[in-house]
Amino acid sequence: VCSFADYFVICSGDSERQIKTIYEEIGHILKEAGILPHHREGTIDSGWLLIDFGDVIVHIFTSFEREHYQLDRLWGQASTVVRIQ
């Protein structure tokens, strides 16, 4: 679907506290596995955080920002590997 990543992880939380926790846990777990991000972007209060691990890019949104930017629809032609609700 795109030339710069093999996978996108798109997730959201209902509050800034939830997206901060998701962001911190992803970073902590992958760091323990020896996987470090190439780039991080966004702030908790912006409602959209991005962590670039090279082949995997993680997008963490507030529910409002996820609906606003609609990345799910933008990349809708991509195969869904796992969907958790």
C-alpha cells in the first residue's frame, strides 16, 4: 500500500491519559525487546502521537482526532492483519 512501511498500527484512547499510557507501554515493551524507534512525533495534548519503528509505524489518537483524520479510510485498501475493539 505504501513504500515507506510494511505495517501501520492505528489505535486510539478516549482521553489524553489513555493515549499517554498506550504510547509509554509500546515504547517500554519494544525497548525491552531491543527495538528502538527511529522517530517520534506529536504531543499528548495534540491528540495524535506517531512512533516510527521503520517497517512499522504506530499512530496513537484520541477518539476525536482519529475520526477527524480518518487514517483507517485513507489506508482502507490495505489488508487488516488484526482488528481489536
